[in-house]
Amino acid sequence: MESAPDKNQGSALPSTDAVRNLLRAVIDPELGDNVVDLGMVGDIGVSPDGVVTIGFKLTIKGCPLRAQLKKDIESRLHVHPSVTKVVIDWGEMTADERTAVMTRARWNARENATETAVPLGARVLAIASGKGGVGKSSVTVNLAAALASHGATVGVLDADIWGFSIPRMLGMPDRLQAERVEGRDKPMILPNERHVGSGLLKVVSTGMLVDDESTALMWRGLMLTKAVEQFLNDVHWGELDYLLIDMPPGTGDVQMGLARMLPRTDLIIVTTPAISAQKVAIRAADMARRSFLRVAGVIENMSHFRCDHGESYPLFGVGGGQALADEIGVELLGQVPIEPTVAAGGDAGEPVALHGTGDAARIFNEIAARLAEQTVSLEAMSGCSARDETDGVEVSVRPRS
Ligand SMILES: Nc1ncnc2c1ncn2[C@@H]1O[C@H](COP(=O)(O)OP(=O)(O)OP(=O)(O)O)[C@@H](O)[C@H]1O
Ligand SMILES: [Mg+2]
């Protein structure tokens, strides 16, 4: 006999604790900590129809970060399938609360100065896909190069532990070095660096730990998530504006690990225009939803091939990128055509985005500009909370400034 259906089954409303946990992924970039631990989140209510109400205290009422925080809070909570609406009840901290926040922020800044962890001010973007070979690594190196060429400091973490391709694609084969850092009992890994335009790339990959690509097979027994965790915790990243993570194909482990270790990671999902690829890519989006990672957008790679006569051929179909973006409810960040220069740039260690004159180079640079636009400009946010009311002295709480 079938048992009676459970009345609560299917009503997976988040608990107030779950909401609070999701909000831990919202970082006040100026204070360098998450809004929950900073004491900004007050009462939380969850109504039966999925409306989440949050009491939120800004450091000062006119804080210019407010719009950004609102967007961040909403997008973090909307990854939960049962949340229908987010209502924020804005308030302002008392002078005492503000002082407590500043004390904590200063303490964090001091801690961060000697920590290996990814700096809190860095935007973390993981480049993922549902299946292999769609161009994740090509997208990673080209976006990293484009962002750096415009002056950013960009970390690149090759999370494809045994299928690494980043060292070759960026022309950075050197072995990683380790260094003793004050306050740490074991040496830290120094990322390899390459100056690009006015910016800087800081890169780590297991390819920089082994002699050749075939030696990497020895790493098979290594737990993927452990290796990635080590790259996140034991690398002396220093100053970073972005951290781009090249994800391995077809594994959820690393993504789940990232969700645990760096919940503020945004995913960029790469797909080809074939509708069949889009169906596979949706798995990556599903995984994102389950691990509560936010998707920053979709990139359609290998969109079409334009011949010398200017005629365009959609070799791998049409519409997959837009269909996927629509299904997830995010923006299609760009459509990169098939161009031999993309592959040649990867083989030569010179991403096409740096010197290319074709459509692919232009589009990679446009996508990078779009991502930079999405990212809060910390400089534009000064004067919000970095004023210490106790002594009237402006203090910098960002370790990098
Ligand atoms: N837009 C493009 N035009 C031409 N060739 C491309 C393009 N994008 C990627 N490629 C080529 O396709 C191949 C696969 O790309 P890439 O290695 O970036 O994919 P991937 O998703 O990282 O693969 P894996 O899943 O194995 O890590 C490479 O040889 C690359 O040079
Ligand atoms: Mg790859």
C-alpha cells in the first residue's frame, strides 16, 4: 500500500539560518568581510509564499554601496528555488555598531596581510561547462589576458589538475617556487607572473609542478578538491582584482568544493551553439543551483565560422548560448566565433585577445569589459564606511591599498 503523501514534501522553503548562510556570500568589498559576520544582517523572515524579508543595517544611510549590496543580496537569495521575492528593510548602524564593524574590518585586514587565501576584494569567476572541449581554457586565458591588458591584476587558477593546459596557453612553463611568509609555519607557493599591458597575470597550475604533461598522470590518485583547496589556501596570491578558475571538464567535485571554500565564486558557463551541447551545459547550471553558486553569464564559443569572403557558417548549430542563458535567466555575455587564431594563440602561449585583430579578439575584449562593468568599482565606493568615527581618522581597511 502506498503511504500518504507528506504534507511538507515539496515545500522546501529556506530556514532563516539557511538564508543567513546564503548571505555569507555577500561581501562588503570596502570592509572586506561578509555582511553577516559584519553584523549588517538583522531579522530575517520567510513567508509561506517564499517572500524573504531581511533587516539590513548600512554603515551609513547614504552608503553608495547600497545598490550593489541590494543586487548581490537578491541574486544570492534567488538561487534558492523557493525564494519568490526579496524585501530589504534598510536601516543604519549606531555609532557603537559602526565602531565594532571597523574594529573587525581592521582585524581582518591585518589577518589577510599574512594569509594565503584569495583576497576578499578579488572577484572570483570559475569558467565551467557541461562537457569537455568547448573552450573553457581558451575563454579563461583570453579573458584573463584582456582584463590584465587593461590594467587589472588577474589570478588564474588551473583547476584542471591532471588535464592542465593553462601554462602552455599563457606561455608560462616555469616551475612554481615556494617562499617562507611571515606568520605561516610552512612555505607558501608563489604564483608565476607575467606582465600584460599595464596589468599582471598571476598563475598557478599543476603543470607548473610536474616536468611534462605525461607526468601529470601521476596525479590521478590525488583528490581533486584537495589540490584545488591547496591552491586556494597555500598560494601567496597577494593583490588581486580577479581570480579566474579554469574548471576541469565533467566533474561536480571541484564545483562543490569551490562552493564550500569560496561561496562568492560566480560561474561563467561556456557552451557551443548546438542545442545538444546546451542540454549538457544545463547540468553545470543545475550544479550551480544545487551548490548555491551564482551564474554570472553564458559565453557561446565556436558560434560560427566566417570565411575569407565574409560569409558566415554556423558549423555547430545556432542558438544554444541564448537558449541556455534564457533557461538560467542570465545574460549571454558574448558569442565567440571559430577562428584558427584562437587555437594558434593557445598553442603559442599568446592569447588572441592580446594582439588579434579579428572578431574573436574583439569579442573576448568586449566580454572582459562587460565583466569589469559588473564588478564593483571599489575606488568609486570610497567614503562609505571606511571612516572611523572614534578618532575621525580615515583608515584604509583594504590590505591592498
Ligand atoms: N573560438 C575558437 N576558435 C577556434 N578554436 C578554438 C576556439 N575555442 C577553442 N578552440 C580550440 O578548441 C580546442 C578545445 O578548447 P579548450 O582546450 O579551450 O577547451 P576546454 O573546454 O578547456 O577543454 P577541456 O574540457 O579538455 O579542458 C583547443 O584546441 C582550442 O584551441
Ligand atoms: Mg580545459
